[in-house]
Amino acid sequence: MTLVGAGAGYGWTLLQTPVYVAGSSGYVSSTGVEDLGESTLGDSLARSKVPTYLEIAEWRTVADYAIEELGLKTTPELLVERIEVSNPTNTTFIKVSAQGPSPEEARALAEAWIEGMSAAVDEIERSGSSGSAPVTILPGDEASLPSSPSFPDVQMAVIVGGVLGLGFGIAFAMIRTVSDRRIRAAEDVEQHTGVAVVGTIPIVPGLNDETRLVDPTTSGSTGKNGTFAVAEALRALRTNLQFMDVDHPPKTIVVTSPLPGDGKSTVACNLALTLAAAGATVVLVDGDLRRSMVAKTMGLPGGAGLSDVLAGRASLAEVLQRTPKSNNLLVLAAGSVPPNPSEVLGSERMHTLLADLTKHATVIIDAPPLLPVTDGAVLTHQADGALVVITLRKTTFDLLDKALDTLRKARGRPLGIVLNRAPLRGADAAAYSYEYRRDYTSSSKVAATEVTPVEAPTPASAPTVAPSDADDLVDGAPAGASRRSGRRS
């Protein structure tokens, strides 16, 4: 705003017609003085006439003389406004300052005004047979050409414009700060909502609409295009989930967001890969039956999926897919779009399916946004809780409050909030330095003692589920479930 104000001030000067000021002077003197005594009286007479001549300087007669002399196309009234006449203290000099669009015109007008005043005084003071005036105005030296215009003052205009712009900028910044409801810091989210921030995912150039997945084994020495920062943030999210409830960690986790475009599907897929990389069996379910993204993100064919299993058109074994990115991860795509997604997701078959899957694996569900539709809240009610993904510097507190209120009304549990697309640098950057993590984990000694398996151990009661066991997950517990349950007891 300061630069805009300064630029506006300079631009204003370019639009103005320059005004030059030139000065000329005349000497008020008595004529016909021959001796000293008469000289003294003449000087006193001249001094007494000066105030009168200052009034004559504004007469129309003087202006008409200048107009005729210079051939100007203006009126006497307008011309008088361009003239300023003064008398230095204790002198008989009369100074004329004239304004003009060019230095030459300003100087010519000042000299013509002195001559006009002299002519007017001679006309008034003329007396006697000789017709000579006892007091007259004698033109002084030739006026000098002004080197620069007196108006506009470029420097002053730029300074004033900059100061005004700065003032407007400060006022705008204060108003914007007060009225800006966008989320910018994890501390603000926790204080405002009372829900913990369990993860902060940075925005890096290595991830885009075509490349959404991060290698969960990326380390500081192998990460490219900043993906190490995202991988480390996902590990931190995984650890927070494991220690959220040590005795009963969440096994069925819904990943949702207030509005579309917050990156919930990307977070869900990468979180599933990160959990699978720790040795846990994970089933990634695409619960967004309206705009499914899991299969596309994971590079798998869509086709039949969750909706077909719930409708009885396919068995779970037929639609579960393994991904080459992890041997511990199974993906259940969304399937065909039903006419009533909310009723399908809230059905008893969906509840039974999730219960069976949870017996053998950690289930990550990519759910629709909370505000446009009720599907996400319905799924959260059947799960252990939901991770709410929001976009830093985009999602507002009002949207987040409405999303959390939607969860609570559906008796769903918010497990935590994930801040997505956090900048690595700048005022809104995450407090933890990812560059420090890079330097710390690039050491071979630290890499050798990595505690990743400890963060998310595979429970003894959760064996790896192969597609061949999928029929048992739909119909009931597998054959060996009772023996495993006994060992768990």
C-alpha cells in the first residue's frame, strides 16, 4: 500500500500542468529631484505611495495592459489570480511574482506586469503642463528564468502519497487481521475447538495432482522434492494415533474434511501406507461413494467395490485389491455409485463389514466431506473416530466449527485435526523445523536405530488378511479366530 500510494502520488504529478514562477521588481522613485532636501522629501513621498501602488497592482487596467502586450487569451480576473505583488520591509521596491505554464511565459508576464503598473501610475500621477508624474515605478533588472516548476512538487507528492498509502496499509492490515477467520496455527485451533492437532502435513513441490503418494520409507538422504518432510509428518501422525489411547488404540479411523479440496483422500492413502510400512495390516476403504478417489490415487482399477459388497453383488474376496506399494495394505474401492449413499453407509451390513475388518486389520476409511453431505458423519458414528483434515490458511474457524458440530450431532468422535498444506517457510510455517529432521535422520547411526516398528506394532490378534480370507471377513470370523482369541485372553 505504501508503494501504491507513492506511485499514485508520482502519477498525480504527471497529470498536472506544471506551473513556473518568475519574479520581477520595480523601484518607486520621485522625479525632478535636484538637491538633497528635495531628495529626502521625494524619498518620503515615494515610501508613502508604495501601499497605494500595491493596490493599483490588482487593477483591471494593469491586467489589460499585460494581456495586450503579450497577446494572451484570458480574462483580467483570471490573470490577476496568477500575480502576487509584495513590498520588502523598509524599501521602495515592489516585487511581482507571476505564474506561467513555462519559464518564458512566467518571466514575460512578470515584466509586463511591472510595465503595466508603471503605465497606470504615470496615468494617475501625471500633473502640470509637462504632464510628468512626480512619482513613478522604474522597472528593475530583467527577471531570471525559473529552472524548475513550483507546482507540482514531485518529491512532496511522492512523500505524501507514501505516507497516506502507509496509513491505509496499516488500517487495512488491522481490519484484515481482525476479520480474517482463516486458520493459521495449531495453537489457535486447539484453543478454539478443544480438539488436539495430531498432524501437520507440509506442502512440497514433489506432490501434485498427478503424484499424491509418498514413499513411507523415505529418509533424509533419499527424499526428493521435499517429500521427506511429508513422510516424516505422516510418521508423526502415525505415532500420535498409536499413543492416543495406549490400551485401546483406534482401529477404525475415518478421514474426512469440512469441504472438498482439503486433501483428505491424499492424507488417507498416505496414512494407510505409513501404517502398513510399520508392519500393521491395513485395509483402506473408499467410503466416498459420490466422488471416489482412492483407486485413482493408489493406481488401481475402480470397478466393483464397497457398494457392490453391501448390495450383495460381489463378495469381499472378489473386490479386495493388493497394491504393489505395500504387502500389508489391502484396498477396497468405492464401487458403483448407489442412489442413496448415506443409507448404504449407515446400514447394518456396513456396520458388520467394518466390525469384521477391524478384527484383523486397522481400517482407514476415506469419507466424504462433512458439510456438503452427511456420509462422513454417518461413517464416523460406526468407527472409532475421525481425523478432520483442514487446509492451513484456507479453512476458516467457522467451517471447522460446523464440521465438528456435525460430528458431535451424529455421536461421532473427533480423534484429532490434521493441518494440511502447511508452508515450510514463512510466518505460517510449522514450528518444528523439517530441515532439522533432515539433518538429524540423515546420520547412518541414527538410521540404524530407527524405532519405526515400535511405533505401530502388529497386534498378535491381527494377522495379515489375504484375499483368500476375505469371505470369512464378510460371513464371520476366520477358522482360527477362536484360538487367537483364547491366546489374547
